[in-house]
Amino acid sequence: MDAVYGLATVNSSNVYHLRIAIPSALRKIYVEEGDTVQVGAPLVDFDSFGTMRSPLEGIVTNIAYENRETVVPQTPVVTVMDLRKRYLAVSLEEKGAVKVKKGQAVRIRFEALGDKTFEGVVKSVYPMDGQFEVHIEPKNIPTEILPGMTADVAIETSIKENVTLIPIRGIKSGKVKILRNGKVSTKEITIGLSNGEYAELLSGEVGPGDKVFLTEGN
């Protein structure tokens, strides 16, 4: 498998920034950063506007003012993000971006969750600030993964058939330890493409049916 690798950031496609058009003092703030709110939940009271409520279900990610402060027009007062609409964004250079297409499969790994890998799919690719930004739609990622967190991603740009794959965690200094017919032996190998979990075996006396020992600590 050929892949393009990058470091992606979690975002939400449904974000509400509470702003006002004219200056007003904050009378009361009902929420704190990290709070989960429902549609219609009170966020703040203004002297001039009364109570402002959340238009969406989500998590409060930022509060820019304190009680009794005067809010500057058009500056975000409270930010609410919908965690059901999360996506990952990764910036790539032209050499990698030219291989990426909408619909390609993506493998996602969050450092905070160890070796667990999640699946995703490329939704869009477009230019941004001299690079190319790729948006990835993840599948079934945990609710504790919040906007702003990062993940290692491998975008699968091509797949080879009939190849032998070796678990990366079983390779040490170009060698693997295997169990074959009840006997343990160490084999030198040469590997090719990798998706972060498995590597393509180019040469070496390892084949289907051999059991590979994982390296110490894994």
C-alpha cells in the first residue's frame, strides 16, 4: 500500500460564535469552558439584549469575557462546537497532495489513545496558504476526542495486491523473530511501503503461516 502521511487537527464543521452588533456589558455568564449545552440553553445575559441562548448542541470551547465586562462588537463572546460534526484537517505539500483524491481511505491514530487505529475517508482537497488542505471524515471516533487535538493520518493512495505484510511492531533492526512448525528463528528482511501498522515484505524468508513475535514492550 502506498500512502501519504501527515499530522491532522480535529475540527468541527458546526461552530457557533456568539457576537453582538453594539457594545453592551455582560450581566451574567451561565456556562464555563468545557460545559456541554443543549439547544436553547442560556449562555449569557447582556444589559442591552437580555439572555442569549445556544442554537446548537455542543461543548463550550471558549469564553472571551468575564461578568460586567463590556463586549466589543463582532468579537466572539462564547464559542460552542458541535462534537457530532467533527472532521480532521491536514496540510500537505504539493508532492503529497497530488496523490490524494476524494473518497480515499484513511487510517487515523490519536497519540492519546495509544496504538488503536480508526478509519476515515477523504472528503475534500483544496489549496490554502501555499499548501493543500485535506479534510477527512472519521468513522466512530470516541467522544473524548475534542477539537484542537491532533492525530497521525495515513491516506491510502494506492493498494498492491498479493503482498506479504509484516507487523511493524515485530521488526527490530531489519530482523523479525518467527515461529514456524514449532521452531523459533530470526530472519533478516527488507521492507517496502508501510501504513504505520504493517510494512510490505520485499525480501526475506518469511511467509504466510509464520507467526511473528512482537518486539519487547509491545
